[in-house]
Amino acid sequence: MKTLNLLIIAALVLMSSVGSAEAIPIPLRGVIEGFYGTPWTFDDRADIIDFCRRNNLNSYVYAPKDDPYHREQWRKPYPPDKLAELEQLVAVAQKNKVRFIFAVSPGLDLKYKGAAGDEDFRLMIRKLDAMYQIGVRDFAIFFDDLKDAKGNHHESGKAQAEFLNRVQKNLRERYKDVAPLITVPTEYFYLDMIKGGKLKAYTRDLAATLDPRIVVLYTGRGVVCDGITDSELAEVNRIFGREVGIWWNYPVNDYPLTPDGNRNVKLALGAIEKLPSAKMTAIFFNPMGQVQLSKIALATGAVYANNPAIYDSAQAWDKALQEQFGSLAPQMRIFAEHSRHMENSWAKVGEPDAPEFATAAFLALNEHNFAPLERQLYETERAADVLLRRLPQKYLAECKPQLEQLRLIVQADRIALESLRAGQLDSRLEGLRKEIAANETQAIISEEAGRKFIDDVLNHFAKPRRK
């Protein structure tokens, strides 16, 4: 009987331990300032580093595409004032126990061979040495976005790998406290690594040559894609012969969402979702230029990165909204629901915008069931009005055009709904649609929900009537 009791106790302990699996954070987890457009200010960066500390993210990657000394003029040293600012920022990161990862993107014109190659290697080491002197211990060299107008690139994977290996060897022989390099290849998403079912020469050569200690980042099947599965991650690990890391392009919004080429006009206010639960070496979330509103998605990313195995995106999103907006969280949730999904011809990421609203609009148009949409319109308009009046300025400065656009869309939706109810198109609707379309150079929101309902109703009344 005593033995039986011990077995029962042991079984209960085992069941308890399985039910409360210990969190296993991703080793390198943080924010990468890697977007195109106006870089963040010092205050923005210091703020996001503090945010990382508070959310148990341990890394910030400095890689703003439009910092000339990061990319286009990478050979030039930072001017004294800029270097002093970076030194101060490194100190902020050290105080917050956040790794400051300094990145350079030399691929636009880097020379690999001969005297020119040796000179560029010397200039790269000079650049990194200057950063070491101000306290940087983590470095990255990126080779992304090197394609020509036809979508081709002419990079040598072997040459790039040899350059990276040479840099790593130089740094780690002289500085024992420098971490392994981090890189992004030129073929940095899976569908660009493969052609005709076979590995392309660039990726094959880079993977075969690259020092196994160097961390490789990739973005998924595409540049901006709808999630990464465990099996997809495992396949890329196999290609590179190591655990790769993820550069995740959400909530970044530096790419056009309309044929007019407008950028940064839709806000990505949803949760991080559909990422692997399998072990990985690193994950970095690429934010929007709008630093405050980026924190919604980044906070959910922090929850994911600290325990991928049990991550619940909806729960994390609710928690982020409540913690960041307090009493305004219900209104912010309604607004954010209309601005989550990012999609164009080559990008698709984020949950659908306002699905309940879209369902209510469908019922109104197709079944003449108007009550659900009337309720959605009331709640959405009220949320926009409250936020425009009460949202703190630091947030309002980043989203006022989108809030005003949403309120205008609701106004047009009301007229569209009344047109359906009356069985006759209100002449004001077309004018409002044109005003909304003109505003889309500054603000895009609710394309497949509130915005779509306007077009659907106009198309409904444009159809020939049966006699």
C-alpha cells in the first residue's frame, strides 16, 4: 500500500509539472529599428529600450535604413555629435540591461576582392572599432534589399560569407567580450532561396561557407508573410545548418498599401501571431515609425518571445491594450480592430480588420438585417470621438488622421445604410466616397470593413434593376 501511495504521489507531481510548463524564452528577443523612412529620435530609442526592459525583451538592434552612415555612406565614420548621441544611447541600454546591437548594411557597394576589398574590410573594422570604444559588444552586418529594378541581384553568397567570417575572426580575436555576428542574407526569405524546387546558388554557397557561430535572420516565406510554421522554420534551419532567427515584419508599415505608393498611412495595431513554437535562436520585431503605437504589437511580441509554447495572441493583445490605455482600452480596441491587417501584392500579415463589423455590413446588404450594423456604427463612432477628445497627445500625434478617417467612413456608412433601408441611393454617398479616397494619401483604415461597405452599397445601386 505504501508503494502504491508513493506511485500516486509521483504521478500527481508529474501531471502538475506538465500542466505548468516552465517558460523557455527565445535567447535573443527584441526590437529592430530596421524600417525605411524617418529614423527614430534619441528620445524614441531611449523610450523603446526602457519598454524592452519592462517587457523582458533583451535586445535593441540599431539598423535604420535611412541613417546614411548605416547604409548608403557606411564607410564614413559617424560625426562627433552623432557618435556622442550613440554613446549615450548605449549607456541607456546598459543601464536597462538591454543588448545594444549595432548594425551596418554595406551591401549596396561593398567590394570583396583585391585591394578594394581589403580597403573596405579595413573601413568596416574601423567602423565597428569606433562602436566598441563607446561600449557596443554586439554587431550585425546586413545584406538585405540589394535587388535591381527587375528583381535580380548579383551577389556572391561565398564572397559575403567570407567577408563575414573575416570580420568575425578579427573582432573576436581582439575583443574576447564580443558576441557572434548577426547577419541577414540577400536572399532573406524562403521563396527567394528556392528556384525550381532547388536551393539557389547564392544561398547554397553562403550556407556552406558561413561560420556556424554567425546568427542568420530570415523573414519567413516572404518579406511580409502570414505566419511561420514550425516545419517552415525547421526547413530553413536545415538549409543553413544552424538555428536561424526571425526578423519579423510586423507592425512595420514602411511599404505601400495602395497603387499610389503611399507609405506609413495605415497603422498595424494588432497582435503578433502565427509564429513558431519551436526553439529558435533570435526574434526581432520591426516596428512602425510611430513608436508609441508600435508598442501594442511589440508588447504582444514580448509575451510570445518569453514563452512561445503557450502564447495566446488574443489574450496578449487584450493585456497590452489594457496596460497601455487603461480606461480608454475599450475604445482603443475598437479603433485598433479596424487597423490590423496589412496587405498588398507581395505582403500579407495581421488579423482581419473588424470582422464583426464586416459581418454586420454583409447582413445589412444581403439580408436587410440592419440592427447589427447600426450597433457597430454607434460603437465605432463613439470610440473615435472619445479617442479624439481624450487620447494623450503622444498617441494622438501618431493616429489623428486615421481616427478622423474612421469617423468619416462611419458617417458614409450611415448614409449607405439609410440608402439600403430606403431602397434609394442618397446622393451624398458618392461625394463622401471621393473625400475618403482623397484622404487615403494620409490615412488608410478598415479597407475590408467600413470602407468596403461604401463601395458595396454604391455597386448595389449601380446594378441594373429587373423589371
